[in-house]
Amino acid sequence: MLESAGFPLKKWASNVSEALEGVPSDDLAIKPLLDWQEDQAISTMGLLKLTRSLVLSYTARIFDPLGLLGPTVMLAKMFLQRLWGLKQGGKTLDWDRALPIDLEEEWRKLHNTLYSLRELRVSRFVSQSGTEYLQLHIFADDSQKVYGACCYVRAVSARGIQHRLLAAKSKVVALANTNTIAPLEFCAARLAVHLFQKVVSALQVTATSICWTDSMTVIHWLNSSPRRWKPFVANRVAQIQEETCISSWRHVPGVDNPMDDISRGLSPEELLQCKRWWHGPS
């Protein structure tokens, strides 16, 4: 249909080689989606240098639409945010100016570990054959630097119970943010609702849901009238009350909240071995 309208599709890629049979070589993707090749900027003197624009380019290359690599990607995003605060001669560091040596070494250590993400294998089948009961668990959390949410599916069948990470969404708190932790907790809760709606729409299955937060403040405010609070909180309370069943909101201890893995960040090696992130709290 697209080709008939003059929009031929290019850069085909698949993890099943048979699916690409018959596709002209010119239409295939040149590189794997998660391939990280060394590609440094070169100054006029022929010396390698690392710049802010290059860090942004490397970070943007990580293909992670479901947010499954969130704890590691967040390390790169927080590093990039730190670069925004760098000053040189009283001005923000230029995009193509070389980074200070200490920051360059820090980035290269992180960058070199990203290659281990090639070892990651994630099953795309989120349930089991003969599933009798599906339940979605959404966790929200925040810190002074990050807030977000992650969603797990709990599938019950005759073969047993299976827990699996479905998707996650996180955001870096703006440098100019003046909100305290409590309002940020509501940003995380609101993002959790948005993630839940997206997952339900994509799965198109009937499933019960439970939303988790480690903030008793959020639980208290959700069980009260929005008119009691200032506009920032009141608007988010009203939205969450309208779009979710308040009785489905529960409290989870901070040490059991898998969203904490994004808040503090995980190296690629830690991410690959983190059972709590991939399967939720035990």
C-alpha cells in the first residue's frame, strides 16, 4: 500500500532471517539496532576528542522503545544532564568543545560497558499457553533526579505462575525544577497511569491491575478531594482518580520497589543479573 503511494519501506531488520528472504540488499538495515561502533570526533590536529554532541549521539543510538534498559540508559541520560551544567568562561560548554578529562574518562568507562547489552535476550511472549488469569502490576517511584514507572505481567496457568517485565517509562527531572519530593511522587504516579493505559491498549486482553507506590503521601492524597491541594497536586490527583480505581493503589516498601533500580541506575552487568528488575519483587 505504501509503495503504491510512492513510499517504499527501507532498512528492514528482523531477528528471524527467514522473514528477510526476498528483501533486496539495498533495503536491509545496515547495522543491528543495538550495534555500538567506535566513532569518535576528530579535531583538526588529528586528536580524538569527546564532546557533548557526541555523548548525546551515543545515548540516542540506544534503541529501547519499551524502556527495558531503563536503569542503564538513565545513567547515560543523567551524565548528559550534568554536561548541561558545565560552564566555561561563564558560559555553557559548547556542543563541540572537548569535555574535561575526568568526565571524558567517566563516560568512556560507561560507554565501554554498554557492549555487554548485546548478551541480553528478552522473550516477546508475555504469557503462557493455557493462561487462566492475568494481572498487571505497575510500580511508581521518584528521586530528586529521576521519576518513572514500570509494568509487570503476572500470568497464572496450570504450569505455574510467571512474572515478567513488560515496559517501563522514566524521565530525568529538569535542572530548574523547584518541586519537592512529594509533587514529583505524583508525577511518577501520573506516569504510571499513562504507562498502564498504553500497555492495556497494546495487549488487548482482560487483566486486573494493581498500582504500587512507596509513598504514603500519594496514597493519602489519592483518597482525598483534589480541592484540598494546590493546583499542581490537585490536577494530578483528579486525573489519577478519574482514570484508575483508587482501591487498586497499594503501598510497597522502598526496598522492594523495582523502580528504585532506575532511580539509582544500574551498570549493564548489574542490569543483566538483576532479577528484581526483570521479574519484579519476590
